[in-house]
Amino acid sequence: MAQYLSPGVYVEEKPSGAKPIEGVGTSTGAFVGIAEKGPMGKAEFIANWTQFVNKFGGFISNGDLAFAVNQFFNHGGTACYVVRTCHYENITKPNSKTSTSSVGTLKDDETSPGPSMGILATSDGEWGNNISVEVREASDPKLQATESSPVTGFKLVVNYGGEKEVEIFDDLTMDNVIEKVTDVSNYIKIILDSWVDGDEKTSSGKIPKIGTKDSPVSLTLSKGSDGLSLTAAGTLMDNETPQGPSTRVTAARGGAWGNDISVDAQAGTGTGTFKLIVKSGTVTVREFDNLTIANAETIINGNNDYIKVEKDKWFEDGTEITGSGKIPKAGETLKLEGGENGTGAIIPSDFIGDESAQNGLHAFDVVDDINIVAIPDATGFGGLRDVIIQAMKYCENRKDCFYIADPPDNLDPTTAAGFRQGTVAPYTGSAFNNSYGALYYPWVKISHPITGKTVSLPPSGTVAGIYAHTDSVRGVHKSPAGITEGKLSVSGIERIITKSEHDGLNPIGINVIRSFPTSGICIWGTRTLSADPEWRYLNIRRLFLFLEESIDKGSQWVVFEPNSPALWGSVKRNLTAFLLRVWRDGALFGSTPEEAFFVSK
């Protein structure tokens, strides 16, 4: 209570009791997929297409993520979060990702050259194999060699692909190179402590050997992997009777190169130990001695560019194998096999991720304001139905976002219906039944922004942009479909759907993208994948997501207030004012507020 101890005029603030409820956003996109570069398994905020290219790279042949985000912004999207993914050997462990950064080592100019510094690409992926670095003389005369003092500084010039001098870092020393390069560069980072390039290396502390502009010392990075290819592997057996699986050996990264790797198991120098001799073709590239089952992973994994080992549990052809705990049989040679270039390693869990590891779709767990979710690259791999079911369940559990599902490409209407219902091979399974997702068919066609050739794309990125645009100009209650809000700026669709074909798809919840002679290409459906008639239409589901989240966030102030009639009166006034505004926007049906909604204790 205020105290008035002397004559005067006193002004006090009195709360009105009204705490207006603000509507939450509904148009922020959330994409998971395969990108050229960028952080792996982390949600990054993207405000425009230029920002996406700088962070995740451009269009690639083995991924649709860039196309989807580009279409999202082209069709009215204003902001989104993006998660890059790859294959994880164990989805619950973020460090088990199979992608790797490109690496190279600059040598010093000593009589017996040693490693001066490691150069790594700023993010994982094969894109880093296009990076080359030149070492030149520093511009500052104080850092150049004189008759009385040796050279103490240098210049690094970064080239990328066919682009020369994309970055130049001048007047570098061993003391400032981290600050001047790693903290600034979009392409490389410098490592001085320890790094793996063939084997583990540590900096000599000497500056790298310097060339000239006409004859520079040049280094091209290598060994970068996108983590999408199948990894060559094999299992060393123990010497028990009968034999059991001792140790799983895999190539250090995916790809067919790993099929050239073989491992000889021999008795180790120490009692009860073993030795592994690693060969590439016929050339011995590494030896690991005095290994035990307990220390093999620590000594080998992450300390070479050729193999990794697993002693406890691993999967072979989908079956979980448990290691015997015994050392491998001496005298055995294991040739790794099964490595393939391409994208065959990706499985559904790589897109969905794991809650504890917060990768894949679960990388959005720490992001509060996502609304429209899409995984456009899921169509290129096995298990698409699993991805759709788990993604819709993720949205249902969050209760603040909605999933846009893509079908496989080149489906005829009958097969598209079978895909939705799970009745046609190879898409058999339970029918989709969830109000937190919608399916769009067929794929759309655009002119490739670089080559000009016509390419087919999953529709989710384009549709997500339409959602965002409709929300901003009409409101979340408006169906994102029709000849105005639903008109697509694409060059074509994969298949022209007739009226009679549409009649068979719409009732089962497939939102068809139609091509009309006068209206162009438009979204001509607005249904969820729910079997519940109450949640048949996606604008109704998304409107209630908006209402529920807005009321939830706008009412948090009441949690520790005294439970009194005054509190309930204040809550009722706030809710009524909010819903009245929503009704006036045309989102709630009824000619009067009383017909549209009511608020009760």
C-alpha cells in the first residue's frame, strides 16, 4: 500500500485488469532435407533466399531442399527454419553422423617439412573438395623476410571451384590466424591444436611455406563427404568355438572408395592385445598396435581417415548384432564391402531425428515459432510413408504446426490413391489418418534457375509458400486454395488430372493441383488426412492451432494469481475480446458474437 506522509499530489498507476491476447504467427516454414553445405542437424533461421544460399549453398542434383525453400520464398513465404541432415549410424548420437569436412594440411618450410596448420571446410560435405588455398607473401614489410630476420607472416588466398580469390586474408601470423580467418571465413577454418588428415597431426608452430603469386604454394582440400552414400563395412570374428562377432569395421566415410579398404588382424605386441593393419588396395596406410576390445574405439575412431570400429552393438542388414567382447582372430583379413556412391544410406530416422539428440525434425524442438513443416527430400528414399506418419505425429504432439506431405513422383491417380490408403505395392501399410497433415498431388514443374531445363519437384515447398502468403493477406482461416490464393507460379505439373480423376481423389483427402485453361495451375483441394469429419478441412485445423496457441501464450500470467471471481472475470474479458476480434476478421461462423463463440468458467 502506498503511504502518504505529507501534503501533496500523488499519481498512481492502477492496472486495468485487461491483458490483451496477441495472435501468434502462423506462416513460419520449417524444412528438413539435404543441402550442399551448412551446419548438420541444427535449425537455422532463414529470412530470404540469399541467406539460404550463403548458409546452405545452392541447387544440387541429389537434393530438393534448395528448390523447396526457393519456391517457398517465391510464393510468398517470408521466414523459415532449415535443418540439414545426413545419415547417422546411430540417430541417438549426433556424433555418429557419416558426413565429414574436407581437410588439408599446409607444411612448414623446415628442412624436414612438418605440419604447419590444418585447413578444414567450414561445414561437412563434398562441396569442400572444391576449395583450394594458396600461401603467398604478406603485404606488411615488417612480416617479410629481411637480411637480419626470417619471414614471420603470410597471406592466404581462398579459391572455390572456378572462382579465384573468393577470400583473401593478409598479414597473418601464427598468433592471429585463428582470429583473422576462422572467425570470419565463409569457406575455411584453421586448426593448430590437432586434426586428422590421413593420421592425427599437430602444428609445428611454424608458418606455412610461402610461394609467390606466379608460383604459389597451393593446397586443395579433400575427403569431404555429404554423409549420404552407403559405407563399406565388414565384421572381424573372434577365435571362439563357435566363432562370434568381435569387432565391426567400417570405412571412415561413405562411398565406393571404401571397398578398396582391407584390414589384417594380427596378434599385438602386448599380451592379450591385437594389431590391425589397414590397407588401401595393396598399400599399407595405417597400423594400430596393442589394441584391446576396451581401447580400440578410443585409439582408432577419429584418429585416421580410413576406418572406424564398433565393439558393442551395430546393425547388419537391418539386424542388431552384439559384439562378443573377445578380440579378433589373428591371421584373418577382412575386406570391406558394400560402399556405394549416391544417396542410398539415408533412412527415415535421418529425417525425423531423435528427441535426445535434437537432430532431424527434432532439431526444431528448441524452436518455438514454426508453423508449416515439410521434408521435400523424403520422396527420394525408401520409407516415405514412415516419414509422413512420424512427421504428422510430431506436429500433433507439438500442437503448433502442420505437415505438408509429398507423394512419390510419377504416380497415376490410382496409385496415388493407393499410396494414401496404403493399399498398393510398394506403398502398403496403414492408411494416413491425422488432422495435422495434408497430401498434395501431383508434382510441379519449374525451369531450373541455373540451367533453364524443366525439372519436377515435390509440391511441398511451393504449397508452403501459398500457406504463408494466404495467412498474411487473408488470414489462417482462409483455405490456401482456389484461383486467387491457390494459384501457383510454376511452369507445369507432372500430370494433368481430369475432373473424373479428381472426383476419386478429393473424397479420400488428396489435394489435387489442377491445370485450368483460363485460371492456370491452382491448388484445388483443402483437406487434411484425417478420417474425422470434424477435422476434414485443413484451414479449420490450422485456425484452431492458432487459437489454442494464442490463448495459451496470452494466458500464462494467470498461473500464480489467486483463484478468485475477479481473476475469472478478467480472464473471461480477455478471451472474449480476443475471440471477438477473430470473429470480426471472418474466422468464426455466426452473424453475432453469441452465435460464433462463448466463454465459460
